[in-house]
Amino acid sequence: MKEKKKAIIYQLMPRWFTNCNEKCVPNGSIRQNGCGKFNEIDESKLRSIKSLGATHVWYTGIIEHATATDYSRRGITPCNAHVVKGKAGSPYAIRDYYDVCPDFAVKVKNRMAEFEALVERTHRVGLKVIIDFVPNHVAREYESDAKPIGIQDLGENDNPMMFFDPKNNFYYITGQEFAPVGVDLGSGENAYREYPARATGNDCYTASPSRDDWYETVKLNYGVDPWNGSTHFDPVPPTWEKMLNILKFWAAKGVDGFRCDMAHMVPVAFWHWAIKQIKAINQDIVFIAEIYDVALYRSYINEGGFDYLYDKVTLYDTLRGILCDGWPASDLTRCWQTVEGIGDHMLNFLENHDEQRIASKQFCCEPFKALPAFVVSATMSKCPFMVYAGQELGEPAADAEGYSGMDGRTTIFDYWSVPTLRRWHQGKPTAPERQLRTMYRKILNLCNSEKTLAEGEFFDLMYVNQDTLETRRQYAYLRHFDGAMALVVANFGDEAANTGVRIPGHALDCARMASGEYSITELLSGETSTGTLAGDSVMPVQVPAHSARIYRFTRQ
């Protein structure tokens, strides 16, 4: 039987991952602040990522996006800075689906070759490559100068006199000029002008989106009339064909997966049609959906064909509520019940580019407090777990980098350097950073070295432990596989938990484990002991404050 592997995804932005400039200035240019490069992500750094337990690297912001940096001397038409967020620009305002960000290249003219070399290096060290696919919207000045021969550009054959036409790639606000509220579009020759205005990416069908809307982007038309909700999928809309060609282009580059931005804003029918065709070319390519509507989870898996979906609104939000807002740990039972039957298709995380850093003052203030949440998120199921670069070092995102401001996030809009990563690359991590990374490395590697965690089934123990655990701050469950079992106990409390966990006979039956004497190894500390398992036996456990224990049982 082929061994199954739990995917551990390491997300990084090349823009700042290797940038070691210690003197970045807010709103600084690429010349002032510097920028990470594809070539700097060398085999040494990739091996370091793999040593954490990673199986995949998600290179964020690879595809060329709108930027205030002028590359006209390199043959790239400059963007109008009035419709660019930040100096570097949003990696989700795509300028050319068939090119890579020139910022990341040592030699701009060789930028695609440098990316292809990165893909090859990543594969050589045994990691797989994930990149973003941004299907819902593009930059306001989208124009591909790198598209293959025979490929038509988005909007090339649109009829701008129609608000909606299934043959159009965009939605047009006919008779009105683009006039976002609270956004300076400039004046004179440098002004940004768009007539007729096109709908904005966050389903804003007006000529005057606000500054808080995604005003720098344009919504793509997949054959859905937003006024009445009617769908026009036969014949296949041109947008579908164009986006499929883009997926094929990147699949041919050796990419192993796509993280699909705001996937739920694109019709599930498109995903069913497109994913099936890409998997016919390479069945191993993985599709991950960024999705925030629980009601759509099952349709985007079962109908759309996605391998994995973000589980933000259930597990992430609950863990954050437990850590920060006093939610009871027992609420975690509701999380797996919500996704029961599709839990293995979730993607768990505690950080990504959209969320505040664990160590930020807006979240936990210090990273060790989140260790029980980390253990639960990483070991609760067979589904993938994702780490955001710097998370394993306790990056606090304490800088006001520019467009982003001091919001507890590492900027995606500005040229910047991340202090914890900078220290790690320079071989100068602090003792707490080294300690945290060691803990991450141990737990993430356990996710695949221990079959109970990589392949095991889940069994919630809370229903029989109302009298043994302090259920507001403690949570316990089993993972079992092929006659082996692991007990996970998380303590979110400020005090050590010296308690017991009842393991019912039904759990032993499900795990196919007979009553008797067992060797017990606590996998995080390495401590060993022996104990008896029998129906409804209570196992004594000691869990430090803000920590977790993972006990493996093997028959003597």
C-alpha cells in the first residue's frame, strides 16, 4: 500500500523572504529598501525549509502584478501609480498572467528563466511548488505582453457598450467614468482615466468604489449576470477558455499546485470544467481554494473538484477565539462536526498573508502562548497544515512598512525586510526564536513520521471527559491507525493541567486495540512510561500551561 503523506505547506513571499536590508524606510522604493530574488532562494534555504517538515512551498506573488516601480527601460510598460496599492503593489492585482514579477529577478530580461530554475531547485531538494492563481479579478491596467502566440488578451474583443454580455471578459458601467471615492486618480497627463468604468474585483458593480474596496482591480465575467443571477455557461464563455489556457501554461512550467484566490467568487461550474481538464494532463496537480463560505465547502469539493479548502471560518476563527477572547476549548468539537465527511479536504493554518501574526500585539503578543493551537491545528486531521514564513520564529510584524501600516501583518504591498527571517538567514537568531523553531520542527516532522498523525482517524474525547477536564481550557482527542493510537491533550490555560483523560471502550474498539498493558511515549518530550488501557480507563496526564502533549500507545 502506498504511504500517504500529510502535506505541510510553507508559504513565503520572495519579495521579503531573503531581503536582509536592515535600514528599510516606510514607503521606500525598491532602490531604497531592496527586494528578495528568486536566485537567493538557494538549495541551502530550501533544505532548511524542508527540515521543518515541509512538503510544499507556496511561492506567493509570483505572477506579474501592478507595481509603482518603473521597468520601462526593460521593455515593460509602467503602471499608473494611482491605481497601485503601495510601492510594490498588490500581488493580487495581476498585470500579466503569462509573466513573473520582474522585482524578483536579478536580470529582468531573464526573469522567467530564473523562476524556472527556482522550480527546478525546489524539486531537487524534494519539495513541491505551489503558486497563486488569481481568477476573480485583475489589475485595472491588465495587459499581457508575454502571452503566447495565438492567445487573446482579456477584454480584447469585449463590447464595452454592454454592462453584461456572456462574451465579455469584464462588466462595464456604461456611460460612466471610473471615479473611486477617496482615491486620488491624479491630474493632467499622469491621471488615471477609465471610460467606461468596469466593475471592481470585490463584486462592486459601480463606477465609484470606495478606498476600502479593491478599487485597483477589475472583476472578471464568468457568464453570471449579477443583476438577476442568471448563468450563461453554454456555450462556454470566453473567460473560461482564457483562464484554462493560463492554468495550462503554468502547469507546463512544472508547478505542482495552485492556491486559488477568492475561489468562491468564481462559479463552481467553471472549477468543475477547468480542474478536470488540468488533472487530465497531470492528475497530481493540487488545487487549493481560498474560501470563506462554509455553505459552499461541499460543493467546491464534490462538484468543483478542489483538493483542499481554507478552513478559516471554523477552525482558525475558533482557535483564535480560544486564545484571545475566552471561547471555551470545547468549541473545537463543533469545528470537526461542521466539516465531518470532508475534514481531510480542509487546509489548516494559524497564519497567512491575510491574517495577523500570532506574535503581534493584535493577536497573542508572544508566540509560545499559541503552541496548543498549533498542535491542534497541525494534528487534528489528515488534512494539510500551512506555516507562513517567519511564523516558526515568532515574527511579530511590529513595523509600519508603508501602505499596510502597523496592522499586525507582514506587508504584501511594500518593499520590506522581515527581522526574524533576516536574523535566521544571517545565523543570528535569538534564543527564543531558535527554541520556537525547534518546537515547530519537532511537531511538523511528527505529522508525517507518526502514522497515527499522518493517516489516522480522529476520535473526539470531550463527550466523556466533562468531569475530568476543565473543558474551557483543555481539549483532548485520539488519532488511531492500523492498531496504533495517539492521545493529544491541549492546555490553553495559564496554569499547568494535572488531570486525567478518560478513554472509553468504544474508542478502543474503533482503534482495534485490546485492553491490556501498553508502552506510552510522550512524543514531544520523549518521556516513556507504561499504563493499562481498558474500557473507560482514566489516564493521568500533566500538561504545562499553554502547551500540549502527544502520547503514543504501543502494545507491550
